Amino acid sequence: MFGVGFFGLLIVWISLVGWVAWAVLVALQALYIGAFGACWAMVSRRRSVTARVLLGAACWVGIEYLRSR
């Protein structure tokens, strides 16, 4: 829900192209935030603080890499 609210307000300007385009773009961008949340949920269960930090950063970079494609 955070991704929908965040991107819904952030990219409202795209509604100049059309509301359907806005809704599709918001949904796609929100899915990436959800994917990071799922990845972080798995990573944050690790006992080692170093592993949590490094794997958390790897999750973020991996999601950003997927967004760039």
C-alpha cells in the first residue's frame, strides 16, 4: 500500500497522458516496492548484523537493477 500511495502522488503528472497510463505505472512501480519488502522480510531474519546489512543492500540493488530493465 505504501508504494501505491507514494507513487500515486509522485507521478500524478503522467495523468496528462491518461489515467489508465497513470494507474498501470503506479501499479508497476508499487510492485517493485513490494518485492523489496518481501526480500527484506527474508533477509531481516538473519542473526548476523553484517549479513543483514549486506544482503539488504543486495536486495535494494537487485530491485533497482530490475527496475532499470
